[in-house]
Amino acid sequence: DTLVKLDILGHDDPTVIRMLEDITGIDATEIPLDEPETMKIFSSTESLGVTPEQIGSVVGTYGIPEFGTKFVRQMLIDTKPTTFSELIRISGLSHGTDVWLNNAQILIRDGIAELSEVICTRDDIMIYLLYKGLEPTDAFTIMENVRRGKGLTEEFEKKMVKNNVPEWFIDSCKKIKYMFPKAHAAAYVLMAYRIAYFKVHYPEAFYAVYFTVKADDCDIATILKGRESIEHKLKELENKGNDATAKEKGLITVLEVALEMACRDINMLPVDLYSSDAVRFELTEKGILPPLS
């Protein structure tokens, strides 16, 4: 007569960071969170030494947790973040429901509000309403209602208008269905940024670990043939559009990272019966050596 519900979510990032630390000897907690070259990959491909034309992306976030998907890459292009706090805001926007699409995206695009002003996480609502002079209990209750997708009551809307809360802010609250807490977004971005640091400064280690941990679908034969082969396969898969299977969509993600790796002149070697590890991609002087598995 007791119901137990467990949310057991997999999380690869700590594994990735531990492996990167082991390979490079760098302590991830010492990585500065305002390192300029790392920050650049969220708005350009410059610090990777490749062009957008080569890799098919204006930003350099392939393989970075939370920032590598097409959806979030488009958000990065729209918002052009230059600070760590802006990355946290983008993470909040990307994990909410009806927070970015048809909401903050339009406000930023039309110049009604800046990235620093739009609602990104739950905390933004309460803090802003307190700043505008609402009672703490009201500010908290409004935040809770909005983050659960319940919108605003007439009474609360009147209080917001009375305290000069702008109309766009009130409309934005009405559209939201679900919101992320800021601490959760900060934890995700902290992990992502550390991994991005390794991608910029220790690329061989980054790609070896990426293929070990993330690449469930890996077409090693295509990758071994080099850049042109990867580009050809990517076009073939992308042309399938919505007809692509889940496995093929996963393969697109991996091949995008492989193409970028090839453009950065990092080689993938053939499997070697005597030198390959059982399960890990390893670094050698000539390139990345795939595992036997």
C-alpha cells in the first residue's frame, strides 16, 4: 500500500570530466570560468581553428553537453553570449517549456527586451517582482504558479500592473508551462564549460573521451576514410529528414563531431589487435586509437 517513485537519471558529464582529468592531469575545478578562448566557442568557431563552412555550424559547441543540439546552437546564434551568466540564462531558456519559443525569442529578436532582462529561470520572476516592490509572499506565489504552467490570476495581474511591471513581462508569464530553477541551470553550465575548456585546449583528449562515453552510434569505417567521406555520409543522412531513424539521428550527432575533429587535423586510426584498449578510445602519437569493442 505504499507507492515508491524513483527518478534515476543517467548523467555522463562527471564521467567525461574524470576521464579528461586523468588524461591531461588538469584539475577541472581549477578551470577559470571566464577563460576567453573557451567562451568564444559559444558564439563562433574561431578558437577551434576551423571555419563555419568547414564544420557546418556558426558556433563551436558540437559535443558540448546541453549546448551541442541544433535547437540550442540556434539559441546561441540568436543571443551571442559572451559571459558565463548568459550561458546560465540560455540553459534556463532551453530547458523550460514555452519559455524560449514564441516567448523570449520574439522579445529579444524584436528588441523589446535584452537576454539579461527576459525570464529564463524560476528565480528571475521572484527576484524581479521583489525589485518592483511586490510583497515577498506574492512574488513567491506568482513564481510558483508560473513555473507550474498555471499562469496568473486576475488579482496577481492587477498587483503587477500597479507596481509598474511591464506588459511584455506579464504576457511572458502567461505563456510559460514549465521552468528550470537557476541552480540546476548553473550546475549544467558549470559541467559544460569545463568540458568546453578541454575541447579548446586539449582537443585530442576531448575527442577520445567523447567517442568513448557519448558515441553509442559510431560509424568507424566512415570516419577512418577521412573528411570527404564523413561529409558525404552526413549529407546522405540529413537528406532523410524526418524519415531518419533514432539511430541515424544519433549518428548525425557523432559524425558532426568527427568532421570537426578531422578539420582540426586530428586522425582516427584503425583498430589494432595488439594496441587497442578493450573499451576506450586512447591517445597515441599518430592519432586516436579506437577500442576493440
